[in-house]
Amino acid sequence: MNLTEIEIPPEIVYKWQEIVNLLAEIVQVPAALIKKLEPPEIVVFISSESDGNPYKQTDTVPLETDLYSETVIKTRQPLLMPNALADESWRSASDFKWGMLSYLGFPLNWPNEDIFGTICILDNKPNAYNELHQRLLGQFCHTVETDLKLLFERHQMEAALAQERALLHTVIDNLPIYIFVKDTDSRFIVVNGAAVRNLGVTTMDEVVGKTDFDFHPPELAAQYYADEQAIMQSGEPLLNYEEPIIDRYVAGQIRWLSTSKVPIRDSQGQIVGLVGMNHDITERKQAEEELRQYRNRLEKLVEARTAELTAANEQLQREIVERQQAEAALAEERNLLRTLIENLPDYIYVKDTESRFVLVNTAIVRQLGAATPDEVIGKTDFDFHPLELAQQYRADEQAICQSGQPLINHEEPTIHHLTGQMRWLSTTKVPLCDNQGRIVGLVGLNRDITERKQADERLRESEEKFRSLYTNTPVMMHSIDPEGRLMSVSNLWLESLGYERAEVIGRKSVEFLTPASQKYAQEIVLPDFFRTGMCKNVPYQFIKKNGEIMDVLLSAIAEKDGAGKVVRSLAVLVDVTDRKRAEESLRQEKVEREILISELEAKNAELERFIYTISHDLKSPLITIRGFLGFVERAALAGNIAQMQADIVRIAKATDKMQQLLDELLELSRIGRLMNPPEAALLSDLAAEAIEMVAGRLAERGVEVAIAPDLPPVYGDRSRLRELLENLLDNAVKYMGHQPHPRVEIGVRDNHAQPIFYVRDNGLGIDPRYHQKIFGLFEKLDQQAEGTGVGLAIVKRIVEVHGGRIWVESVGAGQGSTFCFTLPPPPNNP
């Protein structure tokens, strides 16, 4: 014990000041002192307030220089020095240098015989100090030592209190349960760290003074309050009572507690509150529920192969409370510790560094086969367990004491002392430190988890049976988790898609779908499935490992937890690829038939229009011929040769027009039937050739033709494509009107999909009402214009036979016209 750490309280200092003042006054000396040894110095702790006193409180002198007081300290005997002048050896003393020639001092000792210092009187002249003075100083010396004894005993008591409080806190802080103390109004007055976190706060101060109504739903808080009031009124404890609690960290999650509440009595036996302990048994409840669910799912799978088991484990650890500062608090804490330890169903013990039991609760006493704690205290595991188990326990404990690292939730076997059967314990051992931080032992907590281990084993066996049935079923099956990741697949699923199990487990199921099926699954099917818990005959396309597409119909149901949340799915997939192909083939045949019928109907309609147009337009020259034949006959009979010749000329013109009509109709009919082999050609070359073919008409009208540079290549019948441009140029010349500066431009514009070619003129223009009509057979907006009206029909036919389209753009009369058309690029052109 370091006695220099003991502080002298102000009231004692005041008392000692009065003593030295009284000494100086009675003995009539200038100085009365209490000096304190504080190596390597001696300190003036109390100095009399008398006149002529050269000493001040807190003055210090080094050891080996204060010969008067240092002699008293070394010899532990009183010292009387009547006259230092008489002895040369005393003249080096510091007191002598202060002018003090005489000295009387007594040693001051702590109760354990350690030296505190001295009490002394000094005079600046020789003084023999009579017997009365010596008795008086001795009496005051006794008074001071009595005070030192009281301070020493109080310091010892406080140290013991701190040691026991540290032991209590270490035990409670490492218990993995919620521990709390409440007053008679069910207000919290003490809570451990585990209970603080369970209530959703961070410090004990946020809990003390409050009730369960501040932390729990009203219906739960009301039930807790009713139970506690019944306990305090009846004095009967509530032991191992199962009750629910709302998890403050997982929304909507219910957890289960095994609760024990025991009344606390004061020294008069009056109930002043209660101590409560909550074990979180959610995992055990979940294990029991999961086992029941696995059995149900296994039965359902045998019947319908539609479910699979999942399991979840969570473990929480709890810590507890710190108490206050007085002897009464120590008594209460001891009472609390005894109540806690004696009523916990877990095995709790404290061992020293040699693994000897120094504290045990009733549960472990019974577990070790003893009748009382006295039969266990001071012994080791070698006295109660088989050699190999005791050796393992000791090795673990020695490692903890040497490393300072705890052993948390370690599963280890033990032998039941009555049945000889092996049982399993979940063991937590943490180092126990004194107030200097030195490891002086350990605190252990053992929980019997044999039933849980047995339940886990039964659960594992059920899972194995289920997994075997699931994996080897002759059906494509898979299961996904809430994130859509594959948790398991059947063997047929792997065989059908060509994968190994390691290649698919953990990947999202949508990764094996085509892009269209992925979008359908993510946007529609999966959200609806996780909402309703089922889906039926969902059409998907899976991509096999070799790249082939498999069409399936997927039906699934969801497995949900106690809160109704989907934890996994069980899906059955039916391969309908062959059926889909057959249906697609039939659908394609039907579409092709409908297209063929539509084309035939369009051809028939076109043929009807063609026949009608021919019959109408060929009648005109025939009527002209017939009419002028009559005129020729009459002119011949009349001998009017000039008239007859004029009529014959008209008949010839009519026959020429009929021949032109027939030639152009023949040309139109050949387009699409008689075609040259397709080839790539630059449109600029074709345009130049077409200009050459109609050069006479262009020159006659004075038309300027501009060909845009860098026209892209086209692909088709070269002669037909040139004919296309010839007809468009010829049409532009015919309908140029009286334009003083006639101009035609051949160019292209890019719309990013395919080039659009055009032939633009600045001629008469076309009313938008006739933009479609002008491409019809024998259609002429100006009946007086030359030509037969077949030219644009030929143009349209050439473009369409090449897979393109043609249209005209014109604002109206006098605004010119632009004939636009598309043509395919060469096969190797991007």
C-alpha cells in the first residue's frame, strides 16, 4: 500500500494546526512542527503560527541534512537535544542553520509501523525541556497517530470497497444477458450495458429514472409493469417467464426473452424494488420454429416439391451496471450480486490465476455434483471432471490469463455427474483485473446448449434429406434469395443448361435470361412475386452455356419468415422449347400466307387498274384513226388530194402515239421480270450517263444540270437505275414551264439510317394534293403536255423493285419539285 497517496482531510489539518499552535504557546518556543517524510525530502507539513517561527508550511529539506528529524525517523525513538552548541556533530543540521539550538521530537508512525514523519518543538536558545513538556509532546504525538490510524483504516476500507466493486462490475459487465434494477414504481435505477443497448440508447443516464413506457409499445410496457407490481406486492419472484419484445434495431422484428424478476429487500426486510434478468432466447425459439417448418416443408416437398428450409442464427451479448460510492452501496451491490448469481440458470464462477474456484453460484454447484459452495471453493476442475476435459479447461484459462484475451461463446463438452452423459456448454471466460489493471483471475459463464445442439443436429439431418430430394428430383428446379441470387438448383437444371453447380450458385438468376426476359423479370415478375409470394407459368427464355436459347414456363412459391418476409423461393421450370418452335413455325407460315394473299390482292387490283387504263388510253388513238379514215374516204371521193394527205398525217400521228403507249407499257411490264445482274455503281457515273442520253432535250430548253460531288455507290440493275434518272430528268424538262434560268440538281442527303437521293428542279412545281397521284399509270396533271404519263410510273416501279421508295416534295405551283428516293448500298458497304 502506498501511504503517501493518502490525503489528510482539511478537518485533520486544522486540528493538527491547533496542536502545534498550542505546543508553541505552552512550551514558550518559537517553533512547533509536524514534518512529513516524502523521500527524497522531509516536508514541513504543519508549522505553528507563533512569533519568531522561521519555518513555513511546505518548506522542504533534503534527506541527510535535517539531522534532528532524520535521526528520529531512522531510530524510531524520541530525540532530546538541549544544546547543539555543545556537540560539534549537530552544527551541520539545517535546523541549526535556522538558529534552532535545542530540539525535542517524537516519531509519527502509521498503524502498520511505516513512518509518517515527526512532531517536534524547537527553541533558538538552549532548552532542556522538562518532563511536563516531554509528556505533553508525547500526548500530542499519540493524538496525531490516532488520527493517522483512522485515516489508514478508512483507506483500507475504501481499497477493499474498490476491489469488490471492480469484481462485481467485471462479473456483471460480462454477462450476456439484460440486467436491471427497478424501484417500487418500476423506474430503472441500475441497468447494464446489454440492457442499455437493448433499449436503443447509448448510456445508462438515458435510462435511469424512466420506465418501460418510455421504451416499449404501451401494451408490452403495461404487461411488464403489472408483473413487477405483483412481484413487489406478493414478494414472490417470477422465474424463467417467456415474453416477447420488439427489436429496436430491426423494424417489426419480435424477439423472445426468458425473464426472471426477484424482489430486493432492505436491511429491515422491506421490499424496496426488484432485480430483473432477461435471457434472449430468440435463437432457441427460432431453432424450434425452423425445425417445425423444415418438417412441414419436407412433407410438402414429398407431395408437391414446392418448398425448402432456411435457417437464421443471431447471437447478442450483454453487459451491466456500475454502483455508487459508500459502504451502504457496497452492501447493496453485494446483495445484488448474490441475488443475480444465485438466480441465474447459467453456471457462473470466478477463478484465480491457478484456476482455483473462488466464487460459484448455485447452478454450477449442482452441475459439479456438490451440495454447497464450500465443497467447490479452492478446488479445480481436476476435482470434478475427467482428466482430459480438466486439462483442456485449464489450458484455455491459462491462455486467457497470460494473453488477457477473452474466450467468447466457445462450445465445449462436459460430462453430467449423475448420468455420465456428455452435454454441451457455450462458455465465455474473461480476464479479471484488479484496480491496477493486473490480471488476478477470470470470470466464467457456462450455458447448457445440449438441447440446442440436438435440435441443430435434427435440423441438419432434415436439411440433408430435403437437399437430396431437391437435388435429385427429375424436374428443373431452383431457389433464389430476396436479392435474386441462386441458392440451390436441381441436377436436371444443370444438365439442361449445361452448367456445373459451382458456376451458378450465388449468381443472380436473371443473368441466365435473354435481355428481353431479364427486363420482364426485373420490372414485372420479381416485384409481383415478392409482393404476392407466388407466380405461375411465367414465360422465360434461358441462355444455355453453349449459347442456345431454351424456352421455359416457370412457376414458383415463396418461403416466408415469421414476419411474413420472403426469405427464398422454390421454382419449377418446364422446358417448352420444342412447343414454342412449333408454335412459331405455324405463326410464321400464317404470316407468310397472309403476306402472299395481300400481295396477290394488290397485284390483282393493280392489274385491274392497268387493264382499265389501257382500254381507256388506247381507245383515244383508235377513235382518232377511225374518225380520220372517214375524212380520207370523203376527200378521196371528192378528189381533194390535199385534204386527204392532211388526214393521213393525223392518222399516222395517232398510230405513233399508240405505238409509244404500247412500247412504254411493255417497258413497264418488263421491270421486275427482266433484270440484269445487280452490281455496284457510283450514282455520279449513272447521272452522267443519263444526262448524256437526254442531252438534246436539255440543250433545247437550256437546262443547267448540277451533280453533287461524292455521291455514294448504289447496288442494282445498272441500266434500270440509269433509266430511273433519265425519266426524272426528262420529267423535269417537260414541266420546267417558262423558267428563265432552268436548273436541275442531282444530290444526296444523309438521315443517319440510309442516304436519300434527290433530283430537284426549279420548274412548275406540284400541288400537294397530287403528290401521290402523279406516280399512277398515264397520270398527267397537264393534259396538253407531251408524253404518255407512264414515265413516273416506270420510275416508281424501278425504285420499288430495288427495295427502295420514292416520293415528291413541293410546296406548290411555281415552287419547283424535288423527287426523293432511296436505294440499297452495295453488300459490303456499311
